[in-house]
Amino acid sequence: MSSVPLSMYLMLALILFCIGLFGALTKKNAVIVLISIELMLNAVNINLVAFSKYSLHPGLSGQIFTLFTIAVAAAEAAVGLAILIALYRNRPTVSVDEMDTMKH
Amino acid sequence: MLQNAWLIPLFPLLSFIVLTAFRRHTGRLAAVIGLAATGASLLMALMVFAEQWQGNSFKAEITWLEIGDKIITMGYEVNPLNALMLVIVTLVSFLVHLYSKGYMEGDSRISVFYAYLGLFTFAMLGLVLSPNLLQVYIFWELVGLGSFLLIGYYYFKPEAKAAAKKAFIMTRIGDVGLFIGIILLFWQTGSFEYDEIFKAVANQEISQTMITLTALLVFVGAIGKSGQLPLHTWLPDAMEGPTPVSALIHAATMVAAGVYLVASAFPLFEASQTALTTVAAVGGATAIFAASIGLMQKDIKRVLAYSTVSQLGYMMLALGSAGYTAGIFHLTTHAFFKALLFLAAGSVIHAVHTQNIEEMGGLWKKLRLTGPLFLIGALAISGFPLLSGFFSKDEILAAVYADGRYGLFVLALIAAFMTSFYMFRLFFMVFSGQPRSKQDGVHESGWTMTLPMIVLGVLAVVAGYVNTPWFGTFLNDYLAQGPVELAHEHHGPLWIPIAATTVSLLGILLAYLMYAKKSLSRDWLSRSFPSVSDIIYNKWFVDEAYEATFIKGTKAASCGGTLIDRYIVEGAAEGTVSAVQLLAKSGNKVQDGKVQTYGTVVILGLAVIFAVVALTGGYFS
Amino acid sequence: MSSMLLTLLIFSPLLSVLILLFVPSDDEKTLKMTGVLGALLPLIAAVTAFTAFDTAESGVQLEEVYQWITYEVFQANGELNYSIQYHIGADGLSMILILLTAFIAFLASIASFSIKEKLKSFYILFFILELGMLGVFSAQNLFLFFVFFELTLVPMFFLIGRYGYLNREKAAWSFLIYNGIGSAILLIAFVALFMKSGSMAFDQLKAVFALPEADLKEMYLTENFRMGILIAILAAFAVKLPVVPLHTWMLRVHAEAHPAIVMIHSGILLKIGAYGMIRFGLGIFPEEFKSLAGVIAVLGVVNLLYGAFLALSQSDMKKVLAYSSVSHMGIVLIGLAALNEYGIQGAVFQTVSHGLISALLFFLVGVLYNRRGSSQLHDFGGLASQMPVAAGLLLAGGLASLGLPGMSGFISEFMAFLGLFEVMPVTAAVGTIGLILTAVYVLRAVLGVTFGRVKREGTVYGADMTAAERFPAFMLLAAIIIIGCYPALLSGLLGATLESIKLGLGG
């Protein structure tokens, strides 16, 4: 068995999640925001895998769930990029600051 | 007959309804309808009186309203006092109806006038027949309404409008006193009925303070209606109405209502010495106060108005001095000679088209009938021997003297002097000497106007003989059958009538010297005491004082209230609105449309929730 | 069918709504006819219901109960069944107010003839409003009451906002916001009552709160809770009545809405406030109401005097009448505070009588406004010479308003004060000042309009009232005088209801 304890995986996932969150909330470029969201999703994936291995009844369900997540994330990234491109066609910018039409 | 007494007020009411409903179509018929109605009432009243004279009383009631276990009734009652009043009211009203036919000739709203007269008469008759205080109050207010409508009959005149308003409001102030008095009596005795209340008073079921309080409150109502101090100011202003109306108001209805109320609630007053003293004092003060104002008025009707106030003061003085019969007696005689004086004054005004006595003069030869009749009235009111006023005034003075109110007795004597002086000042200025202004086409009035005056003139002479120390005290014996225990008849010392006569003759003599003979200068008073005459001429500045205090005060309170409403109440509401708007605006700022800001807020919120849960151990624990 | 009588009565305006939908909106004549006949229908139904009503019997009559909403809640200590019923009925108090509603609504439908535009939607809203009002007075549980209560709010908002004078929209918003807050408070109180007592029906609530103190404690219905609910309910209805200082919305509505709407508003909607106070305040919480009586009496006197003082210096006739409404609602409070038969009966009489009188006066002001294009006092004068009938009616209405005996206003004033003098003579004596002030402001306004000379040359006012204008006015005046001369007509209906309230008060 590996000697790396669960808490380390969780710590890694936490750091990754925080980096992703920070990026998602602060970056101006919409592409980077999307990438940051991917980071957060991956942090979740790490958690799923880690718990799947270290839980009281280890099994494969967590890891299979991860595969689902990756698939969904890919789809989501595709949709997100599509929206971004559609937006880009209307307003030639990828800066998140200028995308404030929700106010209206 | 007695059980049909309820029909008496209904005839005038019917006349009111018919004339109001068909006011466009009646035209000249209006007078006939009015006369027929009051004539029928008069006949019935006479029959009722005749039957009552034999000692029959009658009372009938129906349930009007049930509240819980209390039953409030309405009905009518015939007793000696109100049988007499019925006759006086219907008689004077009938004569006034007749007189108005001539006086109001050519007025385009004649049917409205007769309708109002009918309503007024109805209200007064209803008041007189009432067996309980609630019903009295109801008709009491209706009487006020009738006088209000009639005073404001010339609605387009600003003075008439002001006078009508004033009459209603001033009497309303008194009415509120009566209102409270009635309610308090109800809670003390459990009834509005005169009988029940008197029984409770007699059995001492009510505390002495309560008796005094309620009696005084009832008296406040009488003060308002009968124009006593300090609520007298409406009565002279009420002269804005047509002259026949003044006769009706001053002789038979409205102002008589106050005296009648005190008389019919007399057992209540009798139970409280304080109340009696107050009534006597207010009456005495009013008598001399109003007489003093009457000395200097220039308007023929206003002089008569102040004399009414003064004479009503006399009646109150009599009632307050336990002179029940004396008060009623004077009410009766006064009804006749004051109605006569007003109708005669109306006849004069009708002839010369002015009310200012400075512009009259020398009318004795031109108004062959009005002049002597006015003289009869003036002599009667001055207490000239053997005329009706002489007997009733003498009775009052005797009662006051017997009651031991010597101060008031002296006041009453002075007032008597003033009365005869100003009445004859009026007489001489109007009828003697030479015309002081151009008088064209002055002629005597027609028979519809002179006939009522003649009837009243006869009554003003003979009415006194119903109660004299020499020929018999019919009135006293008659009233003694009523609910009021008449202790004894005051036959004061012989010097009282002599003194009263002397005083009144002195007044007439003085007036003669000043205004007919002109051997005394007319304006010695205003020259020697300018301030005194100024005060009297301006009616003691009572109106001005009320204007400065109550009216200004109410207006100020009203304006202050408006300001409070606009700035404080509305301000608070506006403040709340703007506070909400401010909150909304600051909330609006957070909504900048950027997803990242929303996300940040969400995350921070989540963090706060976690922190709270971590620190407190959770809400649900 | 007679068992469905009340439901038919309440929903009879819907029929007219349905018919109106098929009438072209520019066919004014048909619209008016439908409007009047449609308003006549509930009146006929109300009179029929009245004849079916047994005045001697106490309690709620013409009852209809149907299961409506039921749901179950599982709790640790067992299963709870909550049910809300469609429960309507009428006791004497409801019956009087239903009759009043149908009567005034009928007359208001005639008074609406002066509306020239958007008449179709006017009548549709009007009938929905009437439905709501009829429902409010016949609902027998809180939920139904609330539904109907809200149902009056929405059409009224549009009626004020669309048909009125210059600032009508602001008035409509004030109306909506104040009353919205009022009903929000009411809703909270009702929900709290429902959750704690498990019932919404009046009779059950009454029974629950009549239980001994110990039982109430067990149900978590503590004294504080009851007091709180009562205050919330009173506050909610105080907005409606209105009680100073919550009255400003009502002034705006009265000044800006169309006269026909004001007739309804002043005549009936304000009465919902009084009705609510009697039904929920006195009916459900008699004990708590007793301890608040002093406060309510003072509030009543304040209302009476405040309204009277302010009416004195208004320059707009409609404002004078609006403040006089404030003043007259004070008498309702005074009567309620007396807590005896006299006072409560006085309060009920006042709601009815003020409904009639203010409807008459506002109608007349509307008539004058149509001719003169103004309701400012200084534009008027000498009305009696050109419009004697209108002037006479105005004077009669004014006299009724100042409590002249022989008219309904006197009976209510008299009984309310009679009641209050038994318990709080001093407060009542202060209140009687209001009687004088009422005379002053009424005469100032009425004489200012009818007496004096016409302000401008020529015919300022035009022809006297038409037949369509005379009819409602004379009907109202007749009702006022009939009640004033023979009040036993109303008090007979009330007797049984008052008896039950008196039982609640413990003798």
C-alpha cells in the first residue's frame, strides 16, 4: 500500500481547487476563466479518486464517477467555448469585465 | 281627544313634506296649505287643552329601539305644562303663517318658506309632547335645524349665511352639554323617561354631585337655545331671517325651548340648590346684560332681539328662584307681546323698507293700526300696570324676593328700568317726531298682517289675568296638577309691584324726555362716558372676544393639524419610502452584471455560513 | 337551491363579467345597461337572502361548507390533519353589511354613468370588486376571508389608477402599498393562528380561545402570543379603517378616484376595517380586546378630533369629506372600545350610516365636479339658486353627517357615546368636542357651496340634477332617514350577534 496518506490527496485537491477558484473569480480573460473551472473540476476528481481508494469499503465507483465527470467536463468546456466564440462574434472581446449584460 | 294629541305635530310635518315635494307647483297655494296645517293643529291643541284643563293627563309610548335588555321608547305625553305650550306654539305659529302671507308676498320661494315654517313648528310641537329626554333631544336638534333654515332663508346674503351658521354652531355647543347630561342621567337612572328620572331623584338614588352635574349640563343646553350668557350672540344675529321668522323664533319656538326644558326638568333642578342658584344667576346676569346692550342698538329688530334675551333671562331667573309658575307665566305673556312687537316691527319695516331707527320717525300718523299695537306691546313688556307683562314680571320679582336672592332682585329691577327705557326709546324714535329720511308711499299693511297683530294685541292685554293676586291664580292651580310640586304661591309684599311700576314708569318718562320732548340731550352718555358707551354699543365686545379666542384658537389648531399631517405624518411615510428606495439602490449597485462578482459573493457567503456553523456548532444542534 | 343562496349571491357579479366580455367596448348604452342590471342582480340576491334570514335566531345562518384543501403533516407525536374548508354563512352583522354592499354597489353602478372612457373594463373590474366585497362579509374562515380580501385590492387598484383625476396613479400606488402592508401583516397573523391552533374556521377559533387558560398554555397559545396576534390584526385593519396616523393613503384615494369608486371605497371598503375589528378582534380575542379598550378609546377620540380639526381648514370639498371620514371612523373605535351593547351597536350603526352618508356626499361632489370642473370650495357659492335640488341634497347630506337626529348619523353617534360614557366618561366627554367641530366644518363646507352668491356671471353650474343623478341620491337619503327614524330595523338584525359577542366578553 502506498504510504501517502489521504490528507495529502485532499490537500492537493484543496490547493488545486483554490487556484481554480481564484482564477475563475479574478482572471479577465474568458478562456483562462474556463481553464480555471477545469482546474476546479479536476480537484473534485482527485477527491473522488482518493475517497474511492481510502474509504472504509474501497471500490471502483468513485473512479468510474470520475470518468463521467471528465466526460461531462469536456462537454461543458465545448459548450463554454462555443458560447465564448458566439459572444466573440458579436462583441470582439474575451474580457470578462465587459461581459456585464446580465445587469440589464 | 288626548290620545289623538300626536296628530298635532304631524299636520305641520305634512305641510313641510307636501310643500317640499311639490314646491314647483304650489305657488300661491303654499300659504293656504301652511295655514290649513297649523290651523288644524291649533284647533286640536285647543281641544286638548280644554280636556286637559279638566285634569286629564295622557301618555302613550311605542318601542323605538331595543339594546340588550334596555328598551328605548318614543311616545307622547299630555300634561298641564305641555298642553299650555301646545296652545301657545300653535297659536303663534298660526298667526305667523297668516302674517307671512302678506309679508312675504311676491317672494319667489314662498313655498320653501312655508315648508320651513312647517318643519320648525313640527319640531317645536314634537319637543313639547316628548315624554322622555332622548326624544326631547331629537326634537331639540330639529328645532335648531328649523331655525337654521329660516335664519338662512335669504341664502344669498352673506350675513344671513353667517348668522345661520352661527345660530347652529352656538346652539350646538349647548346641545352637546344637554347630550352629555342626558347620557349621564341614563347611566344614573337607567332611563330617559322624565317620570323615571324624577322618581330616582326623589328617592335619592343619585348622588348629590351627580344631580348638580346633570342639572347643570341640561341647563347648558337651555343656555344655548335660549340665548343666555355666554352663548347669546347668535340670537341678535338671527335677525337676518325674515321678520315673521323672528317672531316665531323669539316668541313661541326655539328660544322658548330652553325655558321649557328647564321647566319640564324642574324636579331635577329643584333637587340641587347649586343648580338653581346657577340658573338664577345666569338668568339675572343675562337679563341686565342684554338690556344694557338694547339701550344703544340702532336696528329695530336687534333692539327687540336683545329684549328677548333679557326677558328670557328673567324667565330663567324666575325658574332658578323656584318660581316655576312665574317662569311659565312670563313665558306665556312674553310669547304674546313679543310676537306682537316683532310683527308690528315687521309691519313698520314693510312700510319704510329700512330697519334703522335713525331713519324712521313720525310714523304714528301713517301707520294707524301698527302704531297703537306696537304701543300696547311696548307697554306690556315694560310692565305697565294692568297689562299682561305687569303681572308676570311682578310674579317673577316676588319669587326672587321670596327666595332671598336680594342681589338678583336689584339686578332685575334695574333690568326692568332699562327695558322700559329702550322700548320707549324705540317707540318714540319710530313713531314720534318728524321723518328723518325720505319716506314714500308709506301705508298700513293688509289685513293678513294686521289681523294677527290685533289678536296678539288683545292677548297681550288680557293674558295677564290668568294669574293675578286679585282675580285668582288659575295658571298656578292648573300647573299644580303637573309633575312639579308647587310649594306655595308667592304673594310678595305690596311694595314690590309698586316699586316695579315706578321703575318702569321712570324708564318711560326718561325715554320720553330724551327722544320725544328732547329736553334731555340724547348723547349725554356717549359724551360723558365715551368708553362705557363704546363698550355697550359694541355689545360688550363679546363677539370680538370669541373671535379672538375660540375661533382663532380653533383655526390655529386646524392649521397646526394640517401642518402635522403634511409634514410629520406624510413625512414619516415619505421617509419610509425613501429609506426603502435607498436600500434598493445600494442593492442595485452590487448587481453589476459580472459573473465573477456574483461568484465571489457566493463563495464569501458560503465561507461565512461555514464559519458560523463551525463556531456555534450549528443551528440545529 | 336555497342552500346555495349565499354562494349564488357572492358569485352573481361573475355572470355580469361574463356578459360584459361579449359586449363591444364602444357600445356605451349596452355597457351601462349591463352594468346597472348586473349590479341589481346581487341586490336582488341579497334581499332574497335577507328574507331567508331568520332575525330571531342567533348564530350563523345560510351556511355552506365544502371540503376544500386538506393535507396531512407527520409529526413526532402523531399525524396532524389540516383542512381548509369553503365555508360561508352570514350572521346579523354580515347580513347588514352584505345588504349595504349590494345597495351601494348598485347605486355606484348608476353613478358610473359619468365615465366616458374604458367603460367596459371599468364594469368588469367593478364586478370583480363587488364579488370580493360580498365574499369578505360572508366568509366564515380566515383563509377564505383573506382570499376575498385580496380580491378587493387588485381591482380597486386599477379602478383608482385608471378612472379618476389628475394624480390618480399616485393615489392608486398609495392605496396598494398601504393596504398591501396591511394584508401582509394580516396574512402573518392568520398563518400564525392556523399553525398554532390548527384551524381557520371562525367558530372553531372562537371555541379554542374560549378554553380555560391552562388548556391554552398547553397548546402554546400563551397570553403574549394572543396579545401579539390581536395587535397584528388590529394594526392590519387600522390601515383599512383608517386610524390616524395611517390615514394619508385614504385622503389621496378620496381626492383622486372617480366618485363612483369613492362611493364604494368610503361606503364599503373602509367598513371592512371595522368589520375585521369586530369579527376577529372582539369575536376571537374578547379578553385581550378588553385590556386594550383604553388605548382604542383614546385612538378613537384622537381620530375623531384630528379628522374634525383638519377638515376645518381644507379648501377642497373632497378633502373635507375625506377628513370627515377619518373623524367618523373614530366613532367606530369609540363604540368598540366601550365593549358594551350600546357601544358595539353604535359602532355597527356607524359603519352602515357612514357608508350611506359618505356615499351620498361623494356622489354629490362628483355631480358638482362634472358641472363645474372643480371641487375647490372657493369656486363654489350660490348653488341653491341654480341647482336647488343638488343644494338641498347636499345640505341634507351635510346635516346627516353632523349627526342630526332623524338621520342615521345621530343614532350611531348617540349609541357610541352612550356606550363609552358608561365606562370612560372623561375620554368620552373629550370626544364630544368632536360633535361641535363636526357641525363647524360641515356647515363651513356645505354653506360655502350652497349659500351666498354665484361666483361668476351667468349659468355656472348648468342644469340641475338629471333623473339618473337624482335616483341614487334620493335612494341614499331615504335609507339614511329610514334608519334614523326607525333604527330598530337594523338593531333587530344585530341583536343575536351582539348577544354572542357579549357572551364572549363574559357578560
